[in-house]
Amino acid sequence: MAKSIASEEELIEQYLAPLASGYPGAFGLKDDCAILRPPPGSDLVVTSDAVVTDVHFFADETPENIAWRALAVNISDLVAKGASPHAYLMVLSFPEAPSSDWMIRFTSSLKDAQEHFGLSLIGGDTDRRAGVPLSVTITAIGTVPEGKMVRRETAEVGDRVFVSGTLGDAALGLILRRNMDAKRFAALTSEDRQFLLDRYLLPQPRVELSALLLKFASAAMDVSDGLAKDLGRMCKASGVGATVQLENLPLSSVAARIAAQSSDVRLMALSGGDDYEILCSVPPAIAEDFAEAALDAGVDMADIGEMVVGSGLSIRDAAGADIVLPKTGYDHF
Amino acid sequence: MAKSIASEEELIEQYLAPLASGYPGAFGLKDDCAILRPPPGSDLVVTSDAVVTDVHFFADETPENIAWRALAVNISDLVAKGASPHAYLMVLSFPEAPSSDWMIRFTSSLKDAQEHFGLSLIGGDTDRRAGVPLSVTITAIGTVPEGKMVRRETAEVGDRVFVSGTLGDAALGLILRRNMDAKRFAALTSEDRQFLLDRYLLPQPRVELSALLLKFASAAMDVSDGLAKDLGRMCKASGVGATVQLENLPLSSVAARIAAQSSDVRLMALSGGDDYEILCSVPPAIAEDFAEAALDAGVDMADIGEMVVGSGLSIRDAAGADIVLPKTGYDHF
């Protein structure tokens, strides 16, 4: 039986304080508050998102994957705004005292994520209550040049609509995670399967894009509840409509192979959640420059459509016919 | 049957967005992130605390009391650091969709608390999952003059130890809330009972003190897990010890009346949680000025003891004998 952690003090001093060692204003987590001092000329950008057992991850998920996901989903929000990750606070809620092994694995993955994204833990809180699901609530703080945060409601008619990477892999990964024997995956290699699982379990926020969004995007947000739903939100907030070409939605080679057998994969690319890709609008005159700069930064941007006069989303198939969606993305509420 | 809220969108637009109307950087909660721009010459002070059903409040608690408590416990941390409340993010986790009546009452109380403490909602997240306890996780942000945040680990040997208001009322209020018929409260009037309940249910952070802490305190923190435990933490962090005179612990007149019958009330003042008073150390040369200035601001500060060479807490009764505590405060973990 693994050793359990005996007190909040032990949890903080032994396991969490090392994650705060790089940030002077965190005071080694010895105080109730931390200090944030943004670099001169910067705004701070803040966001807060929780991951909860059975809502955002499986009850038997590894501590490594839970930690990565909890931080990554917040970083995804920040980079979509053009922000550079700076610091975060974390509230941990446990159903029972975690074992030291669990905490070592959890914090080791958090440390990797911190180093990858470039930020430090600066504060938070921990609680324990029998019967609660494990949850990790993170408030992440980034910096942008003053007044430059990329907004959601500033897309303009005529802008090109771009999405990064590929869509629908995470939705497929979730189906696979639920049922490793599902028929549609029968022909996949173990590498293919791992690719889909990783796309679901280990979101990779597009930190490479934040500077380019500042430079090129008229509006941006991350895609976490499905492209159709999130683009619909951007349209509503911006007071515009959008037309999207279904065949332009970017699929990974693995998803494309499954799509050849199952016609619903392109709909998953539209409606499935957990992509954590970047959706942005770019004025047409600089759209090509943007796509090239992104490619130089290592990210494929797919031009999937256009912002138009009106409201709502119209999705067209290759023949130009409108597609009616059975479901528009995931609502955690 | 009251109408339930149908979607996250309705929850945000109808109920939460009005709480963000006073803060331009919140963008009416229409974006995934908010912008914080501290006034020139300021540091931002951040803290994050959750309140969870059956851990921090009763399952049948009113939405008004839950809302107030969730914000107040965070404000208490800020003001203890000398910070002025500025903005907050809130993550709401529901076991089922709340009714519109519940949300109206919850947000109306939050609005009162916002106005009382002087800050706005700027962001957050909501989730729903059957079986989870209702929880409200708040990240609160305050401002202090650059480099001036009052710390916990900077108490000095010789400093006087002060505590604001009165101690132990909330611990008594909790006992009363659990059992309104408890014998020890039999002689109380209904006003007395309400006083104790309010002290537990509706913490009143000492916002009047934050400016005075900046001016006078060598170290400060709020008392939320019991004076003995929290003063012990301040001593440990500062590398000093403290002596406290039991008879100097400030009791309300109601608590003093109960104390005349039950000898454990003074121990509750030492060890009971949920006081949300301010604990601070002040250099002896300015201790009297501090107490006077606090009184002018409407807050009684009790001089309860002294910071001394050594470590740990020694608590003395009127005869000078050391008191051994049966329990040193509440550990939520």
C-alpha cells in the first residue's frame, strides 16, 4: 500500500512548493497570496478552467495525463489571445489523501508542462472530502503588449477563417479511449491508436502561434467545444456570419483513413470537442503571409472559409449544398 | 417546480455577465480571457480559494450565504496582505442545473458583496455533473503599491502580536448551526443567536485595515484555521516564536457570556476556525499608534502577545502557566 500524504502542509512543502521555485512573487507558496508584476507595457490576460473526473477525464486516468491536461487547457485559452504564459494558481480537490507516488507523478508532469509552456505555479488551495470527484482548477495568467489582446468579437466581414493543425482526432481518441476494441479502429496500427489517444489525452496548445496572432489575426479563440460551436460563438460575438467548406477542414492522415470508411468523421471534425487548436480570422490581404509565417513556425493553418454578412454558420459540402449538423459541439453545462 | 437554467450560455449571459459590467477588461464575459491592467506603480496580489458543500458550508445553505462566503474568504486573504480588492474569476461546479430563482439569489448576494468589497467579476468557468458537490472556486486579485505586499514571514522578535475584532464567535456559530437546541446556547436571545450564526455564515473581511497594515504591520495574515494554527504558521515562516496571553484573546460579549458557563470557549477562540479576522505583528514603537488608527477606522485591535526568540507558540493563562492545546485548528485537507 502506497504511503498517503498526511497533511496539507506536507502536500504544499514537499510536492507543490518546488513547482513555484522559479517565481519570486510566489514566496515558495509560504504565503496566502502571490505577487504578479507584469513587465512594463504589458497587460495581464487571465483565464480559469477546471478539469473534473468523469467530466474532463476518466476516473482511471494517469496522474501525468490529468496534470498535463489541467494546465494545457488553460494555456490554450491564453495563446489564442496572443498571450505568453506567465504564471498559474491551482486549486486541488481530492476525494481522499493522494499517495506520495501519485503526487510525484502528478507534479513531475506539471513540471514538464510548466517548462514546455514557460510558466510557474504561484499559489492555490487544496481540499479533501470523501465523495468529491478529483478536480484540478487552474487560473492561468499570461502577458500581452498593452491593449493588444486578440479578442473573439472583432472578426470582420471578408476575413478568411483559419484553423490550426487538424480537427476531430481528439473526438476519435475519446471514442477509442472508451472502447479500445471499437470496430472502426480495427485496421489501425498501434502508432495510429497512440496518436489519436494522445490527441485526446495530451492537448498541445499552439504556443508557437501566439506572436503571429498578435500580428495577423483580427479575432481568435481556441477550439475546445467543437469547431462549429466555437466558430458560431465567434460569429455571434462579432456580429457576422461564416461560410465553411467541409472538404477544407484539416484531417490528420489517421483521421482521413478512418473517414474513408466512416462518413461521420468529417462531422466529428466539425462538432467533436477537445481539439485545442486555434481558430482565427485574418484580413484577406495578409492571409497568405499569415499562413506562411505559421508554417515557418511549424504549424499548418488551413483556410476553411470566410466571414460573411449575416449571422450563424453555413457549412457547405463539395457540391455547394448546405450541411445541417445533428449536434453543435459539447456543452459541459 | 422552479425553472432550471438550460445552458451555459444562458447562465453566463443572463446571470453572470451583469456582475462583470463594471470592468472593461472583462468584455462582458464574452471572451475566454479577461485583461488586467494594474494601476501604474502597483503590484497585483492574487489568491485562490474554493468553498465546497459539506466542507465549507452546509448542503442546505442559502445561495445568498454561499455567494457571500465564497467571495469573502478570498477578500480576507487579500486585505491581510494590505491589498485593495480589484477583480475576481469564479469557477462554478453544479451537481444539477440550478433554478433561475437560485441563480437570482446567488448573483444578487454576489453583487452586494462586490459592491461592499469594491471589485468585479471578470471571468471563470461553469460545469455540471451529477454527484459532484456544489463548489465555488474564486481567484481574487487585489492591488498594492509596488513591493509593499505585507508578508507572513517577516515578523520580528519583539513585535507585538495583534488580532482584530473577536475570536471564537464563528466556531460557536458553527456549533449552533449544527444544533440550534444545543444546551450551551439555551440562555441566549434570538439576537445573540443570529450574531453567532452570522459570524460563521457571513464572514466580514476587515477591508478597513488594509491601508493600516501597509503602514504599520511587519507581517500579517488572516485567521481562518484558528488563531493558534495560523499564528504558528506565521512564527514558523518568520523563524520566531510567540507568547500569547489567553486572557487577552478578544471575545465578543455573547462569547464572553457563554465562556462564563463553558470553560472551552477560550480554547475555541484559540483553535476554532472561520474567524476571518486579521492577525499581524507590529514593531513595539508604533504598536500604540497602530491600535489607535485602527480604532479610528472602526476596528478594535487586541494586543494578545509578543514575538520572541525561538519557535512555536506558548500560550499562558492568567497565572502564567503554559496551556497545552488539545487541537491546533482546522485542516481542510
